[in-house]
Amino acid sequence: MTARSDATVEMQANRVAAPTFQELMDPGLLPDPQCGMRVESATVQEGMIGVVTTGAEISLDAAKGEIAFGQRVGHPRRVAVLSVGRPIHNARIVKSTPGLVLVTCEAPKLTLRINGDSLFMLHAHEPVGAVVHSAIRPAWNGSYGSNHLLVDEWGGFGLYCSRLKMEDGYTPAGPVVATYPLVPDDVLWVGVCPPKPYDWGRSLADNIVVHGSGTNGYPSDDELRSWKAYGNIAMLCSEVMLWKDWNLDFIPREGPGEFARVRKTLHDVGMRLVVYASPYYFFKGTPLEKNAMNKYPDFKTTFFPNPGCKSGENMGLFMQAIGKLVREHRPDGLYFDGQYADSAAALYALARETRALLGEEGICEWHSTFELGLDGDCYVPQADAYVDFNFRGEGAKGRYKDFNYLRFFVSGYNVHNSVGVICNNYDVGVTPELARDVLKANARFHTFEGWMNNWQGMFPDTMKALGEHYSARLGPELRESVDRQIDARHRENMVRGHCEDQPRLKENT
């Protein structure tokens, strides 16, 4: 497990709410490189400051008052330019480490932070107009307030502002995509995508078996052993049946002995164990605590109308609870059911602190059918990059025929470059057509335990389709096929000048 900095430990111990955009400017918070994303160099030469990270080249031209953003992973190129409309005076690097670079500017008065994950942060200390020019022709974009993600088949960039409600003139297909009239203490982020290379080996080797139940969260040893034929990771998602007071704490419902039995049985057959937790539905210490429940209700009518914790207001308490869970019960990883949908800063801090808790080898999966905003397709690749698997598409089966949805929202290949997985539970299963499109988008499936047993007669052909049209194609040749088709679609997009405004998600339960 990777050692955490003293500042990060203190931050977790003394804070209830997630850090704000402004607080994340502090170089003492989240200072260390993680997941192989780091600052490779920081240089000053003739009015230029250049910072090279794993995923980006970021250069400040003081005379022009411009910051240029270049993509390094996959297809090196410029993706965006941010202009403040006037020369920048006395820009100085005041801190440079493998985790971050901090720059101060005298006029306009700004603080800049560049993290190893290719996230650029601009903190305004006086009024300044930040104009963002796109150097790519996006094939897809998603928005939530003043937050925007613009990508094509090769990569792109994201924009995130501390003031969610701002008239920024967003025009995804235009050369000027947004203009941010920043006032003192506003913070604007630019994230270059992808922030890291895609782990092809892991995407082909790791297969997750998902167990969910409204009656028993602790399968028998025989059941657990049978899963080895279908995967190398087991994910227990029976939230209520797994934990007592699942909205308030993580106490094994059947006792620590039963939890230890499940862990040992899985480890004995060479599988790793991932367990359910939810920052969104963790109500301890918040006004929502009165809504906590400990029995299996009809979620759709009784629990789902609950608004959840959308802004990270519970994050400190949640981190303490999952820290205790990891120390006492020693799962191999955590599955987060929903994150903080209103705040990019809270999402980013949650991802990085969880990675620090689990270490580089721990498994982290986010179920984020909604990530940023509750009714659209915007997300934060610089947060998702710290996650091993991103699980999306629950209740949205009507959108599975929209290839762009599978490609850019579910897969995230060349965007965040974690492994994107389609959440096709309920009555969806796997068809040959869906298997084909999922692989074409470079997304993956999990295997639901109910599919193996043809739960309620709903999945008679799923395991056959999964084996013949999905698992049989998970080999080294898949990479060549995916990239060849991506390059072809990229060429087509450049000819068409295509940029899609994404429809809102309507089908999610």
C-alpha cells in the first residue's frame, strides 16, 4: 500500500466535507504522483514555462498571455489554448516535484497548479477573462453547468469551473469553446486527455464476477468456488445484505467470521475480493442520516427518491469508514455505487484519496452511470484515471444502440483510459450484437452471477453469447482491430466536421 503524505492524512482526519476547488490549490494536499502519472519536467526559458507530465505538454507563453495544452499519449498534438487576453508578468515556478508544479503570476495575479495527471488549475486573485480555444474537432461532448468535456477518437480535454452557474458561451463546435469571466477566487481547470496509457494487458486478463442478492450477501463456499471458471475477481454488491446499517457504516451483516470465510475461499481459488460501498448513499453525519435504512425495501419507490450526497458533504466521514473497513476486513478493493454528482473537485479528491487508501495494487471500481450531473454525460477523466474499472449504463439499455454512448461514455478509451465496463444488469444480458459493439468501443463486460444460473429464466442465451462473441475475442489481436477502427472513424470525423451534443439520460432508474 502506497504511503500517504502527512498532509493528506491530516486532511482526512480533520475534514467532514470534500475539499473545494480553492483548497485543492494547496500544494500540501494530494502532493504525490499516483498510478504512474507524474510530472516529468518543469522548465523556464525566455518568457516560457514548460511542464511535461505523463499525458501532456503544457506551456505558458508570458508575452502572449497564453497557455497551450498538448496531448502526449497515443497521438501527440495540441488540443487547446487558454488565453487571458494580456501579457503575464513575473510568472515563476515556486514548487516543482514529481507530483505537481506550482506557478505564481504577478499580473494578472494568478496561481497555477499542474498535477502529474495532466490537470491544470488556474486560481484567479483578480478579475480575468479566460478564453478557451479548441485545437481539435470534437466528435462528442458532455456538459454540466460550466463543466465541459470535448473529445474525439484520439483524446481531447475537459473544462471544470468552481462557479457551476456561469454564462460561459459554450460552443462545442466553435474555435472558441468557452469564455470564463473569472472573478477573484474563481478556479478553472483544464484536463488533457488521456492522462495515462491504457492498460491493455489488464483489460484482457481481469474478469469480474458480480454477486447481488436481496436475501443473502454471503454465498456458500461451493458457489464462490464455481465463479473461478468465469473470472479472477469477485465483486459482492448486496449492499443491504452485505452490511448492517449500510448507509452509516460497513459492519458485516453476518459477522466478521463470515466475511473472513468468503475472503479466504476466494483467495484459495486465486480470486480477489471487491466489496460494495457508496459515497453517494453514505448518510452518517449529514441531514440525510434520518433516511438511513437497514432492511431491503422496494428501492424504486422507497429509497431511490432519496437525493443522496451530491457535493461531497460527507467525504471525511466516508473516508474514515472505508479506512476502517479496509484495515479490519482486508478486502482487495472497493466498488463505489455513485459518487458526488455536483462537484468536480469532490470527485477528484475522492478518487485520489481512495487510491491513496487502497494503494497502487488495490482494486477500485466506480459505478458512475451518472458522474458529473444527474441527467447527462459529463465526467471528469482526471478523476476516473485513478479508478481501475468504470461501470456505466445501468438502466439505459435504450442507449446501447447509440455507438457514441458506448464509445465515449461507457468505454472512455483515449479519454480516461481506465477500463470501461457496461452495466447491463436487470433484464439486458448479452446478445451477439451487443458483444460486438461493446468490443468495437473497447469496453468490457462483467459476468453477473444471475446469468450463470439463468435467474428467473431471463438469460437463456447470455452465457453462450458471452463466451462465443466476447470472451473468445479477448486476445492481443483486439487492440489492432480497435485502433484501426478508431483511426478510420477519426478520419471520417475530420471530413464531416462532426460534433454531437449529447442527449440527456432518460431511462435511468
